[in-house]
Amino acid sequence: MPTLRRSGPRDDVSHLSAAGRPVLLATLDVPFAEDATAFAVDSAVETGQPLVVVNAAEVPPTVSSFLGYGYIERQDLQDELRKPAELAQSLAVQVERLRVCSPHPIDALLEILAERNPGLLVFGPDRSRLKPRRYRRAVKKLRDGATCLVWLAD
């Protein structure tokens, strides 16, 4: 039973839509899980939104990292990280790939979430390539800090 009725002007939200709210697929410098890739690409195709593919890599704060030499690219990893973008592009989805290097990659990922304001975050690192504790800590921080739907490959 309602005890308080609010009258007065209400915000007109009929003009708001999900336009401009991309699907964000993220990993922690490991390849993506196949089901996460499929879910993110399917979501972007079905909603007609762009896909942002993010690799958040941990780079310790050293002199070389401040000069831009802290991240070492591994060709096999780059090939794996390129696959979701290529699949989405083959399905006519606009794709943007980002690599974020930070001493605190999850905090950096949360900053990207705040900047891009996605409608959906698909956190999909291949769990066999991450330590379980690191994955759990990342999931907790993302669930607590994300302002959008979060999909996990659990």
C-alpha cells in the first residue's frame, strides 16, 4: 500500500535511448573466452551498437613505462585479441580496439567504463590463463564500480 504519492513534474525520458551505449568486451592481457566473444558480438549485432574491445594490461611504474616502453607486445596474444574485432567487423559492427596499460588495470578499466558509458560490459578473459584470486578480485571491483549490466563467463 503506497503511503506517499508524488505529484508534480516528471522527467520525460521518452527521447532517451540506448543509442551511443556500446557493448564493451574486456580482458586482462590474456585471450578472450570463446563464450564471452560470442555473447559480446551477438549483443552488438542485435542492438546495433558499436563494440569496444579492451585489453587492460598491468604495467609496473618504472622509468621505461613512463617513456612508453613498459608494455611488451606478444604476437600470439595480439592475434587472439584481434579475433573478436574481426568477427564483429565481418558482421558489419563498428569496432574500436583499445589497449590500456596501467599499474592498476581494473581501475583503468573502470575509468573507461565511466568515459564510454556502455550499455553492457562483457568481462571475458580466458579463466584458465588467470590466477583465480586475480579473477575474483577483478570481478568484485567491476561489479561494485560498473554502472551498466555486467556479463561474466561463470
